[in-house]
Amino acid sequence: MQVSVESISDIKKTLTIVVPQEEVDTAINKRYDDVKRNARIDGFRPGKVPMSVIKKKFGASVRAEALSELTQSFFYKAIMEEKLNPASAPVIKANETEVEGYEFSASFEVYPEITVNPVEDLSLNSPVVEIAESDIDNMVEKLQKQKASWKEVKTKAKDGNQVTVSFEGKVGDKPISEEPIKGFPVVLGSKSMIPGFEENLKGVKTGEKLSFEVTFPEDYQQADFAGKVGVFDVEVDKVEKSELPEISEEFIKEFGLESGDVADFRADLAKNMGGELTRALATKRKEIVMDAIVENNEVSVPEALVDNEINQMLASLNEKAAQAGQPAQPDLPKELFKDQAAKRVKLGLLLSEMIKQNDIKADAEKVQARIEEFAQMYQSPEEVINWYNSNPEERNKVESVVLEDQLVDWVLEKAKITETQLTFDELMAPTQATG
């Protein structure tokens, strides 16, 4: 076997492989023998068909099948010999040459060679948060708003008011819904509607009718509306302001605290907020570390891995849409996901290399603790724990998460850290907005 390697780039290779003629002859003759043993041709007994008849009838297919098998086996031998690690399936091309034997080329991507810069050179800004009495005050107010009642007013609508509207909308000639939408409540300032819709309701009064245009976001979930202008005809049914309930014993008991005592209520809130804070800090610090790793290391990313990541992202998006009772979006352009997919692939390659280089192993106790923590979300935690522990594939997924967390801790120990003091709300705002 003769092999030559052409490097198109550091991750794109083309192998030219020459299979010796004797290997070709052996493979073809073996294939003929197989065909002869099994051929069923009128006028001949099984296994007694003359080879001349076999070659005339099956010659082209026999050669094609023999060369296909040789291509697979010699490609595998070549990448082993050249110590190449393919990241994509090869594109095979039979070469028309005058060499003796069978020559073909195989073009494919390989996994990149990765050099990770020292983590000691990373400068990271890590958030620090302490829960203050004012944070508890804010949480109490949020809970009051959850239990708020609405009282109709005759004044103009402003931020914080709830405006109940009936409306129809169109994008071009296409209505946004099959029927007009009736009695739809909108809290001004909540940003629950597409940008521009709530702004147009500021200053309206009960009974008012108005028309306005808004532009749907480019990433709007219904692709045929994304980035397009919608025209809305709206009638204001009523305008209401919220009335917050008193912090009474009855109010406190509604949140599961039987004592109804304000001090106990605030202590319980502080405890729950502490748990949220711990999780949010871990998430934020992990995000900071991951972003720094990607930004401070150069890696060539194979296109095949990016395409695979995009396909997984699309599948996940459509699965979530199905769970929410929304239509799938099979025709979303892949370009929308390319940058994010490339970043994920790059990060995955870097993390894998860092874990391998530094021999970081998943701590079995931390893996079990993570499984038990996750299991508490279900009615029968023990069944969930047993399920994970008896399914190696699922347990491996948890191990991967724990490995990432351990890597983050390892980086935070070695990198240059500066701390930024944040309030509880400043830290939680992004989490709450996406959660």
C-alpha cells in the first residue's frame, strides 16, 4: 500500500492511497467465488455455473463491490498508519491513473491538535454577593405583587398598570391568529409582548381604539413573522392598577409558614434566597470561566462537528416546541445557529483536552450528590437515584457535568481573580430573565 498525505489546512487532509494490483485481484476473485457459490441461473445447478458466465453477468457489480470493500479497509489502514483522527466521514474519489493497482483519494477533516494556554495567565472577574435586609424587602414586595389584586381605574395607563385589550393583527395579508383575540391582559413594563406593543398602550384609557405597527424580532419563534412588520388594531377593554396585600399572618401562611410570624417569614426567605444565590453564583462563575477559556485559546473547529452541533440544537429546539404545543420549525436556516454551534464545539474540544492533560477525574461522591439533588425534584427520589445508578449512560451524563464543575473550580484556584460586589437582584436578574 502506498499512501501520501496532502494537508489542505491543519484540519483538512486528503489521502491518496494505492492498493496493490495483487490485492485487487485477490478481492475480486474472492468475490467471484462467493457469487459462484450462491448464483441462481436458469440452466445451471447451484455452484456449477461456469466462471465465464458469472463474469459476463456479474463482472461490473463484482468489481464495484470488491473495490468498495478495499476502499474501506485500506482507508482504515492508512489513517492508522498516518496516525490521523478523522472528525468527518471521508469523501472518496476513485482516481483514473496509470499506476498498477487501484488508486483512490479520501478527503476529510481531522480533530485539531490543541495547545491550551496556561490557566494561570487568565484574568477573571468573579461576582461576590451578600444578602442584605433590603434584598429581603425586595423579595417580600415581589411576593406581594404575586398576590396583588387589580382595581379598575379611569386614568391613563402607565407602567405597572394592567391593560386588558382585544385585538387583531396582520403581517401583510396573513393574520397572526385564526380568530380575534379577546380580553387579553398586558402588564405595562413587563416586556411580555413583542417590543413596541406595550409602549403603544402607554397613555390609553378604557374604551379607546387605536392602530399601530410593530416589528417582530429577527429571532421570533414563528419564522414567517420574524423580522417583519405587524399591524395591530386594538380596543382597550379596561385599565387597572394593582393593589398589594398587607403582610399579615394570613398572607404569610399562604407561603407555607404556619407560624404566620413576620420574623420567621423573613428568615425563611433569607434561607431560600441563600440557596438561589449559591446556585446563581456557581452558574455565573462557570459562565465566566468557560467564556475566558474560549476567548484565550485558538482552535481550528471542524465544519463537520459544527454541522452536527447545529442539528442537535435544531432537534432540541423542535423538541421543546413540541412539549409547549407549538409547531416545529424544520426550515430554520442553519446560519442562525452557526456561531453559537462553533463556540460550543470549540469549548467542548478545549474542555476535553484540559481534563485529559490535567488528569481530572469525576469525584464519585460529588456525582452521587448531584444525582440525589436532582432526584429531590421528583415524588419518588429513591426510584430516580436507583435509575441513574443502574443506567451507565445516564450516570455518565451526570459525571460529565460534575467534571466540568471540577474543572471550573480548578481554573478558579489557579487564575488571577478580581472580585466585583453585586447586589442579589443584579446577580439574579439575568437568571430570572431566562428562567
